[in-house]
Amino acid sequence: MNVAIVGASGAVGQELMKVLDDLNFPVDNLTLFGSKRSAGRSYSFRGKDCVVKELCHNDDFRGIDIAFVSAGGSTSKEFASTITKYGTLMIDNSSAFRMDKDVPLVVPEVNGADAFNTPRRIIANPNCTTILMVVALKAIADISPIKRVHVASYQAASGAGAAAMDELVKQYAQIAAGEAPTVEKFAYQLAYNLIPHIDVFTDNGYTKEEMKMHNETRKIMHSDDISVSATCVRVPVLRAHSESVWVETESPVSPEEAREALAKADGVVVVDNPAEKAYPMPLDASGKDPVYVGRIRRDIANPNGLTFWLSGDQIRKGAALNAVQIAQYILNNS
């Protein structure tokens, strides 16, 4: 396969290279693209040096089979036709095309078959919080259809990119040294704080991040009957998101049934032994592939309710890993 990464110098771009190697994805040639600022940088991949090329409107994508694109929504929209012009499959990590009817939104463990319906040669990678949640929801929905979901997300600095991670580390060091912390990537200081605000607010009082969880979950799970109400919070964690999830099903699902189904689910690892203080935490999920699920219990406020906690690496399963798994699914099922 001739593979390209657009946005190679960013946090997700760098993780894409790691994931391609970790999964032994069949790459004959890897071409890296970036902004004018990133052009000329060199990265090693499987013993070879790959130099970042400036992304331009030209024929650079001729002969490239798959392009993993993680350079922001405006770049994805501007360059989509350039990337796909000669048949390249564009797997896009931005929000640019997620809700377009002619672009599949794919999490392989949930709706992998959708990846074969690509009239525009574009597949959208869902929002990180949505990916982590639907991997777990699929196991429960297979027992009983889901009516509604309430979720509170606890999102790490990694969700805002490598510079945001660096800023969090810097803030802790500055505060320890008695200095005023640098605040550039977030609305407020993140160190020793929580910020209940991710993305911009919409007219209904929810942020775009929260509405993504509502809209994307329905599209991925092929159900307009599922309602998702989310509150997304930025937390002073370096990497890996967590979510507290309340699920209402059409018929009751016991914790035992849910635990068994989740333990068998692709991409899920159950860590659920409160007596031994065993439950998912972002520290343990960082750098790992699975979605870790625990604290599985009956919702005492709803007879058809179930609640659980999950943690997963935002940069891996929430972005780079899911994108490569989409490509893997296509190759394995073609």
C-alpha cells in the first residue's frame, strides 16, 4: 500500500506513524504532508527517513492508496478534492464531513461495513469521545436497544493537541516555581482546575463537542431513536479521556449481562473489581489500544438503567488507532 499522512507533525500524525508500525500495516511507501511551516522536517519510519512535503493543490496524491488526514477541518475541506482526485481513499480525522449523508462515519467494532460505502472516497473518523463511548454501547445495544444516554466526559489536554499537553506540563512547573501560569490553549488555567467547556457553545446551551456526541452516536449506531445528552469537561490529565455513562435500554439489562457482553466485545477490556480497587483510570489507559470499562452497576434512579465508567486513549483509539483500524477492516474484508 502507498500511504500518506496529512498533518504528520501534529500529535495525531505522529501517533498515526506509531500505530501503522505497531499494527504492522502493509506500507510500501509512506508520504508525509504538512503545512509550509512543517515542510522539510524529517521523521523515521521503519528505518527510513521521511521528509514532510508541503500540502499543495497538485498531483502529489496520484498513486497513493490511502491518506490519513489530521490537519483540521478547514484543511480537510479545502484539499478533499485534491486528495481524492485520483481515487485515493481519504480517512479524515476532522469534523468536516462527519454528518454528511454521503460520507460514512465509522468505528470498525460498531459499523465497519459502512466503510465500503464511499461515493466521495472519504471516510470520517468520529469525535474521540464518541468513539470511546460507542465501542462500549454496542455491546449493550446487542442485548437490548438503547433509548437514551447521559454522559459526562472528563477530557485530557491531549484532546487539544500536543501544544496543549505541553502547556499543562508548563503550568504545573510555573505554579510550583511561584510564577503566573501561561494560558493560551484553553479559556482558563487547566492545572489544578476543571473547565466545563470544550469547543464553542451553540444556541441550545450545549457545546459543539457535546452535540457531536449526540449526532454522531445516532449516525454510527444507525438509530435516530437514541438520545444522547452530554456534558464535556476538560480536566488536568495529560492524555486519555474518561466518561461516566448512564444508559437506558428498552428492557432491563443486568450488570452481570452487561459485564459478560462487554468482556466479549471487540476493543473492550473490563476492569471492574471494586473490592480490589480495580477500575479504569486514564493513567492506565494512556498509550493503550482498548477502551477500558468498569464501575458497571444498575442505575438506581431508572429501572431500565445501567451506568458505567470508561477510560481510553484519546490519541490512539480516539483518533489514530481508529483511523488505521478502518483501513485494516477494509483490507481484511475486501
